[in-house]
Amino acid sequence: MTEWIHPGVVIFLGAFLIPWIKWRTVRLAYLLLLPLIGLTLLLLMSSGYFGQIPAWPGALHKWQIPFLDYSLELGRIDKMTMVFAYIYLIAAFCMNLYALGVKNKWEHVAAMIYLGSSLGAIFAGDLFTLFWLEIMSWAPVFLIWFRGTRKAMGAAIRYVLWHHFSGACILAGVVIHLYHTGSIELTRLPWGWGGEHLGYNLMLLGFIINSATTPFHSWLSDTYSEATPSGSIYMTAFTTKTAIYCLIRTFPGVELLMWLGAIQAVFALFLAVLENDGRRLCSYHIISQIGYMVAGVGIGTEMAINGAISHALCHIIYNALLYMGAGCVLVVAGTAKFHELGGLYKYMPISFWLYMVGGFSISGFPLFNGFISKVMTIEAAELIHNAPIYLLLEGATVGTFLHTGLKLPWNMWLQGKDEPPPNIRAKLKDSALNTPVHMLIGMSILAFLCIFMGVYPKILYDRLPYPVEFIPFTTTRVFSIMQMFIFTFLGFWFLRKLVTGYPTYTLDTDWPFRMAGRKLIWFCEEPLMGFARVMDRKVMEVVNLIVWISKNPAAAFEIKKKEMLLAGQRRLAKSGSIDLCRQSLEEEKRKYPGELPGLTLGASIILILFSFLLYLALYLFAIP
Amino acid sequence: MMSFLRQYPKRFFWVSFFIGLVVSLILDVLWLRSDILHYHFPFQYVPQFFAIFGLLGCMLLILIAKGMGYFISKDEDYYEKDSRRQV
């Protein structure tokens, strides 16, 4: 019996086979098969084929590889990794279904490498193996690049800059931690302000950049909205959730995170109001929802950690669904900008309703999966009696419903119009089925999961690390949230004219960085290059002069002497023979280098001896 | 009812919406007097707290964001224009 098979490694290596499969049908079947192989391995793990998984926080340790003085652990299997891996693979299967229509096979390769490396990071048992994260920072770059637009090119570079920066921070933190403790175990780390915690602060910084926590959230909305329609869906799921996973492992209960998360949950919504691009709006909702998870990690009680995990997992599912809905419109209508859309309902009703399932889920409607996870985090905030955190998180629920449940569907599919604008209408068939069927199937599975988990939360709760004694459907909670939503709708209806899309771009917290970068490039291109050009010219002049003199030093000195004399004469303006002098000088310059003076053997030897003498003098006196 | 829904989907929506609205207001009054609702903070027991919170929260969110937009909403090609590299 094999000790264990790493699903991440299987998918990671399997990804490289995709481009070699010649027949398209077989290739696509293989693409669907990859996550299924992963799921099969997970089922074997759950059934105890590779050994019984102990109760939390115990873990199975597999694939331990000696490396230098340390032992790397590629497979740490406990309840938390299992539940993350399950959702990753189920979501990836639906995403692959959605992406079947993609012509570029390298996009599939990039996506599967991304999935494989995410699983690698999830199963990592030590801080070195965790650097699967680094693969996760470049694999999605291709998903952005394959969009092929100029904006996408820039966005991908910004993506990789952010993530390599965060990777460098984490690495620095790991090295400092290793230096002080000698341990590379991926476990709960101490945290505090001050110099002795520098390493941990660096690691925390790295993780909160990866998880798009305010004020480092801007890379997410900037890049996800520029990726290919199906590529962006993979991106919504893995990077930020893996970062949340790392935060749960390393920094649970850090109060700073609680505040950052709660502020982020609301702050992103303000920016979402101004957003005109459907996918950017969804991106701000990812940021806002991550706020719940980060706040949950920060609260750090058992219920909050359970809430953060379950919310991360539910979020993967409903957010992929939301992005798929917006992606459908992008694929079918060619744009996801609100001011160019509206009235699409008649032509793509199924994707509208599937999107709405995601919209209800993210808002936290009872019987949808957002509700069962979100209320857990909110309840955890209530139980620690922290009113500001509670109000921020509850307020974010209002804003989420406002945007994803109302603003986005209203602006994309409805806007009170029966027909879309003529240029969009020209791209649509006359049927109600404009969206490719494989996309709808992918969305349907996710929509089913949203409702299934919402109706039967036990399926998720039983797999969470800490035991759950939490009943989401109480009269209080269902009633309060429904009343809140009814009145949110009323507020939206009053102000619906204000939330229509305008073709604008909303500045975000990356403005100082991008402006500083721009100024740096300007400084390099203008003053610095100007200085370099001047320096270059001057140095070349000197070099040319030396070359010129060395051709015939005797004649050259003669010419230079005459030039100086001429200059002196001109200044004194005594004689009328200047013209004569100038003419003879011109003549000499033209003839230059002329005939070289021949040296006799004796003169040569004297010169050589003289240079030796100089060298001797140098050796004796100049070098101490 | 199904035929009504099919014939007048908008009217059906609005009728059910306002029924829901009124019912929620009444239930809040009734249930707050009884012992059905269990909240954690005293301010949640304010009558119609969640109605006010939803309505005001939503409207404030939109209005404040629109005010912010005065400063941070720029042209779509804000980062592209006057950059020679276009990246």
C-alpha cells in the first residue's frame, strides 16, 4: 500500500500533460478528470485508506522529506485541510466545466497549476513547504495575460509585484522565526508590537496582503477584473482563501485582525457603490466578505474560527457563482460595464437566476449557504460583546445585499428595460439561451451546492475542526435579517437612480503606490536619463581626444599649442596675421596624423627603461 | 395564483413585498413584547431596530459613497493617459 498520494502534486504534474493531448475532446475530458482524481484521493483519505485522521487538532503526517537539517512535510492531514481541500476540488470541477469553451489550452494549464499549488499550500505542514504560495503568485499571472488586452498586461505585472512582495515578507519572517526558535513548524505563532516580533509582523503583513485585507486590498479588484472571464473565477477562489487558511493556522486571535477585517467588510462596500464594472463590483464583494473571515480569525474563539472557515468555503462557492454570472454577460455581450448593459433578462434568464442564487447566498438570505456561515461569525462577535465589530459586520450584510442582490442584477439584466442597447442586441441570438450550456451546468452545480448547504448546514458543520453546537435558523436571526433586507430594498428603490453605472474609474488605496511608481519611472526617464546622456557625451569626448592624441602625440601637441596661441592672439587682437595662423592650423589638422616620427633603437630602450623607472618609483613609494 | 404571477410578475412582486414589509413591522412589535426574540445587545431591542438599520444603512452607504465619489471617481483611462509606456 502506498503511504499516501498528494492530490496537489498529482494535479500540479497532471497540468503539464494537458497541452500534449492532441484531441480536443480527450483534452477537455482530462481537464474534468483532474479534479475528480483529486476528489477520489480525498475520499480515500476520509475513508481511512491512508490511515485514520485523528480528531482536531491532531493530524496525519505524510511525505516527510529530509532537507538540510530540517524535515519538510508535504502532507499534514487534519480536519481543516480536508474540508478546505474538498471545497477547492469541488469548486475547481465546476470551474473547469465553466471553462470548457476556452480555446487557449495554456489557460487550462495555468489554472490547474494554480489549483495544484493551492492544494500544496493547504497540505503543507511546515513553513518551507508553505512556499507553494510562490507558485500561486505566478500561475494566475497567465490567467490575466491571456486576456490579451493592454490593461491586462499591466494588471498582471502589478499582481506579481504585490505577491512577490508578500512572499518576500513571509520568507523574511520565516527566516527570523527560524533564527530565533530553530523551528519551521507551521503552527500558531506569537504576535505583538515591537522589535522582538518583527518576524511575525512581517509574516502577518505577507498574509494580509495575500488575503487582500484593507489597506492592501486594491490588487484584488485591480487584477481580477482584468483576467479572462473563466480565469478570474479560479482566482476568486484560491489565493485569498489560502491566505485565510494560513492566518487561521498562524495568527488566530490577533485583535488587530478583528478590527482590520470589520473595517474592510464595510470599506469595500463604499467603493463598490461607485463601481461601474460588474466584475470589479464582485471583486469588492470578495474583499468585503474576506473582512468577515479576517474578523473571525481575529476574534479567535472556537466559534469564530469555525465561522471563518465555513465562510471561506461557502464564499468560494457562491463567489465563483457570482463571477460566473458576470462572466457570462462578459462572454455573451462582450462587456460587463453597467452603463453599456441592461435589459438582458429576456435573452439570458437562466444565468440571471443562477446568479441570483449566488446573490442571495452572499447577502446571507436564510436557506442559502452565506447565511449559515456568516451568522456564525456575527454571533461570535455578539458573544464577545463587541458592539462596534457587530455593527460593522451587520452593516456589511446590508451593503452586500444592496450591491450583489440588487445593484448588479438590476444594472446588468434589468434597468427597467425590456431590450438591451442595440449594439449588444446585435450580438444576441433570438432565443432565451444565449449562454453556452457548459457554463450553465457549471453554475447549476454551484447553485445547487449553495442551496443544499444552506438548507442542510450539518454537512459543512460536521467537517469543521471544532465541534459546532450552533443552530443558525432561530426566529431571532431569521426575522431580524429578513426585516433588514426588506428595508434595504426599500432604501435601494428610493435611491436606485444614484446607483446606476457611470463610466468612471474609482481610485483605491493603491493610488499612492502607483503614483510613486509613475513618478519613479518619470524620474528615471527624464532627469536621470538626461544626466546619463550628458555624462556619456562628455566621457566619449575625452576618450576621442585621447585616441586622437595617441595617433601622433608630437604633432597633436603642436596643433594644440598652436590652437592655444591662436586663442590668445584672438583675445589680445594685436596682429592681423590671425587668418594666416588659422589657415596653417587647418592645414595641419587636415594632414594629421601625418607621418609618424621614427624612433631609433636607443631612444626606444631609453623610453622602456624610463617606464620601468616610473614603475619602480611607484612600487617603492606609492604603495605602502 | 400562479397565473397571476405569470401575468403580472411586477405587481405580484410589489404586493408580496409590501405584505412582507407590514408583517415584519407588526411581528417586531408583537415579538418584542413576548419572549421570542433573544438579542445580545440592548440596542437591538429598540423597536424596529433592524428596519431602521437596513433602511438607514443602505441609504447612508449610497449617499456617503457618492460623496466620496466626488473625490475619487476619475476618468476610465485615469492611469493610462499621460503615461508613455501605457502599462
